[in-house]
Amino acid sequence: YVADITFITSWLDMGCGSRVVEAGTGSGSFSHSVARTVDPRGHLYSYEFHETRAEKAREEFIRHGMQDIVTLTYRNVCKDGFTIEDTADAVFLDLLAPWEAVGHAKKALRKDRPTRICCFSPCMEQALRAVNALNEAGFTDTCMYETLLRPHEVQQLPTPLPLSNVINKLEGLEKFREEKRLCQIVNSKRKREGDSGTSEPDKRARTGEPDATRDEGGSHPPLISNLPVPPKADDEVNEEVAETTVSWSKVCHELRGHVSYLTFARLVHYPPETSSNGVVHKM
């Protein structure tokens, strides 16, 4: 699982020249990643309790030219421990009961510098027991993570129009509605005048009132069929802007499910202190 592998190698501070212990070789996918990380001066000590898987992984390591970087041992580390002591910079435990191997891992870690350990546990119960074992063994800075892939959908969409275009469009729509309303009022009056027997302009002529249904030239305004044309759509307003695109990213609603809990801790060996009376106190 790529998300877990990259996170583990980073948190365990692996690099060129690191010496790493792996308990639970399995398919060897993590072993390959560690070997590429510590190569060429580092080394990986891998342990597998299943004999068939161990032989298959050993053949694959030889076929890939990794026999000088990886040492694979068929061994139950929970009962028999590791074959090295005071050597490893980091330990990775991918076991059914990692808490049973924490004490052996402490012996395999170096004592001249701070070292790190990681327990790979699919279930919360396993993670809790591993945390208790790490605390009892003297590990510090214990923390746990769960890595999940969060895909993003990237799309190419037209560049958004500037705010001025939106304002102009709203103003144009408002002007269009007002002109349409006035034309409807005028045509409604003309229709009522046509239905009645008396001419409204003649009445206004006798009373001296201005004729609101006529413009300055003396002609009637257009009918409803001659209403003003509404503003153009966004894609017609600015063709140059519409031709350019911008990348948009959004998070997918579905996330990949749970894989495991990663429990990390550090081991710091403090030098013994000597009191004034010459008694050595171990930290």
C-alpha cells in the first residue's frame, strides 16, 4: 500500500546508509521500498515466520539483485527474537501480535543514538496492546496514524468572467425588464382605447392634457411584438475570455477504506549518571 509505505519510511527517518529491521516480510513489497531507500550503504534485516513465503521472497530478492542489501531469515521473532543486537536504526513490525516482539526490537535497536519503531496493526485492539507494550519498554513520543487516499478530480473549465461583466449583465437585464413593462402598459392602453367608442386623444385635446401614448414625433410606440432584445448570454459577451481555460480541483466524495493503524514511537538511551559517592544510576 503506497500511502502507508511512503509514510512509514519517512517517519522512521530512513535514508541512505540506514540499517532497518523488518518483522513480517510477506510479499516483499515493503522490503523492496526499504532496500531502495537505504541502498547502497544501508542494510535491511527481514524476518518471516512462514517458511514458504520466506523462500519465495528470498528467490525474488536474488532475482532482483538485492541479496547484498537484504538479509532474509526464516524465524519467529515473537518467540526467538532477532539475530542482531544494538545494530538497527529503525524497526518495523508487521505481525499479528507486535506487542510480543517489542522487547526483542528494543535489543536490536542501537543505543548510541535515538531510534524509532513502527507497528502495523489492522485492528484497534492490536494497536492498543502495542501502545501498552511500547510504554512498558521505555519508548516515548508514542503516536498513531491512519493513512487514507483522498483523490481529487481535476477538470479544465472556462475562465470565470470578471465581476464587471456580471454587473453589466444585471444592469442590462434590469433595463430590458423596465422597457418591456413600459411597452406593455402603452399597448394595454391602446387596446382599451380601440375597444371603447371614444377616442382618448380627442378627450385629451379638449382638456389640454398631453398624450402619453405618443412620442415627440407624434407616433405611437411599438407594439409588444417589437419589444427590445434581451442581453446576450455569457458565452456571447466575451468570446476571448471563454476561449481560455483554468484547472479546477475538487475532492471526491468517496474515500478508500481503512487499511491499518500505524503506531510510532522513539527510543532514547540516556547515559548513566554517577553520583558524588561514585554510585552509577541507570536512566
